Amino acid sequence: MPGYQDELAQIVAELNRAAPGAREPRPVDATHLASLDQLLREAVRRAASDLLLIAGAPACMRVGGVLSQGTGAPLGTDETANLLLPLLTPAQAQDLRKSRSVDLCFSRDGIGRFRANIHYQRGSIAGSVRLLPEKIPTLESLHLPSTLRKLAEARQGLVLITGPTGCGKSSTLAALVDLINTQRHDHVVTIEDPIEYVHANRNSIIEQIEVGKDAPDFAGSLRSILRQNPDVILVGEMRDPETIATVLTAAETGHLVLSTLHTNDTSQAVSRVLDSFPSANQPQIRQQLSLALLAVVAQQLVPGASGGGRYPAVEILMASSGVRSLIRKGEDHQIYSAISTGRSEGMVTMEQSLADMMRSGRISRETAMAHCFRHGDLLRYLQD
């Protein structure tokens, strides 16, 4: 593809000229992907979750949640750019030039599928590559509670998966969509940036829309989707008030909507939704959220005992009548108490989850204490 390579090389040259202190790299050629493939194969062999490529440091991998010390010589500025930039289409290279950061997914034959963020640091190209499993994960393979299966049976309402970056939110959503795909005859539409897990049609019909390729943004795509007769909608991330408002409307009007937020616990998710709007609009949003919300699942990945992988600790808020009332009345500070006493309704606090994992031998006491939010509550649960 000489035309593609020529266009990409020209954009790369412009990118590097715009970077303070950066030198002109060697010409970009697809053969540089062979070196990247070697690193990706090694990452797959070691069951790494992430590969970091940063000028001035050796290639580093995160295995079992721990960032390994890179081996080999430190990567040079040119070398890092030439490893990463051939992954970009000309349009993505233009986005990188404009925004200084771009997200993408890519596949390498015989190796696997990956998600990457390519960006600038200290005036040079850098990248973080996430390894994606070949198969769609199940709730069981992710070690998630079986109670979450009920969420895939719901016909309408909003399910939020929350947690920090890298905690497995996308994997949890993929597992729920796969359950729906297997058990229901529905029209499922996803909006993602970028598409991470590719779903094949089973009993359901699944459309996957990639922001930037199939649609300009989340909000516009979501408005369009509502005219496409969907039963289930997945919104990769609720990034702005317009998207959040449209999600709430969709969840109120007969759709099951799955989405994510970056919050540490479930009550913070409620606050984050409300704080996205001016105070004058919040009473209306409270009413909508109290009616639309089905569940919030907050998760974090914690290291297993004796280095045995990582397990998800989860906090589950189910929208019971009591919880809906608290949201509607603005008594968000009482939500945690409602969760801690709501086990019969499928709820669990983060501290209860960590205590259960410690009793089962999956994690150590030190790990449980390091990842809890309320030490006193965790100690109390461990004494029960």
C-alpha cells in the first residue's frame, strides 16, 4: 500500500516536527510492525495485561497487576515512534497530531487483539497497549458474583459498571452482553470508543458502532440509535451531560442500557451523574435516575494470595424501592447503609466483598485492608 505509507509518513514527519525537541524519525515502514509483534507475542506468552512503550525505558509489561522491570536496552525516541505509528490509519494520525493522544484497537494475525493509547510525553511518542482476551469472557471466568446474571435478564433500566481505569469494566460489560446474546432474541446496539470485544450474532442481533469511524460522538450516535428499534444499548462511557440525559431517557422508555463511569464506589456514581448537571436541573435528574436506575456495580482488581492472579472485589447497589426513595429525596449519604443491610436483595458493600474473598482464601488480610474504603467496617465483617 504505497499510497497509504506515503501519506502516513508525511503525517508522522509533521507530528515529530511539532514535538518540542524531537528529532525527525526514520521513515515509517510496515516492517517495523515485526519488532512490535515480537513484543506482543512475549506479552501474550507471559499473560501480561499491558505493554508500555516509552522512550528512555525498556519495554515494560504488567503481569498480575505488577509492572515488571523492563529488560533489554532503553527504547529510543525514533524506535518508539516507529513501533507505534504504523498502527495508525492516516485519519488516526491526524487525530494524534491534533489532540496529542489517540485510542484505537488493532489485531495482529496469529497473536491477538489489542487496545492502545498512543500519546506524547516529553515531546516524544509513547504508547500503552492493553491485551484483549481472544474469547468473550464469562462472569464465571472473571470471578464475578453469579447475582450479576440477573442484570442480563432485565428488560429495561440502567446498569452502571464503575471503577478506576484497568479494573475490568469493559470485560464485565462484554460478559453481560454475551449472556444477552446467548439467552435472548434481542437487537443489541453498542457505542464504543474504540470497539474492544467483537460479538458474533447468536440468538440476538448485535450492531457495534465505533465513535470516530461509524459516528461522530456518543451523544449523536445514541440519539440515532433510539430510532433503530434496539432492545439493549451499551454506551461505552457516559462522558458528557447530553449523553447522560439521553441514557436516562432511553432507560426510562423500555430499553436496557449498560454503561460505565469512573468512580470508586456506587454512591459516588450517583453523585457523579447528578454533578454533571447544573444545580437547577438536578431535581429533575434525581427523579429520572430514581426511576431509571437498575443497578450500580463498582469493582476493583486486587492481587490474589501468594501471587495467584487478580480477583475482582465488587460493591453492588440494587435499585430497591428504598434506594430509589433515597435518590429521589437527595439522601445519598444513606445509600451505603442501604447496601450494607441489603444482602437479601443482592447488595454487597466493598468491605463485605473483601471480607468474603479473604475468608475464601483468595486474598490476604493485608490485601483486603489495602483495598478497602472503610477499615472499621472491614474489621467488623472479619469478626462476624
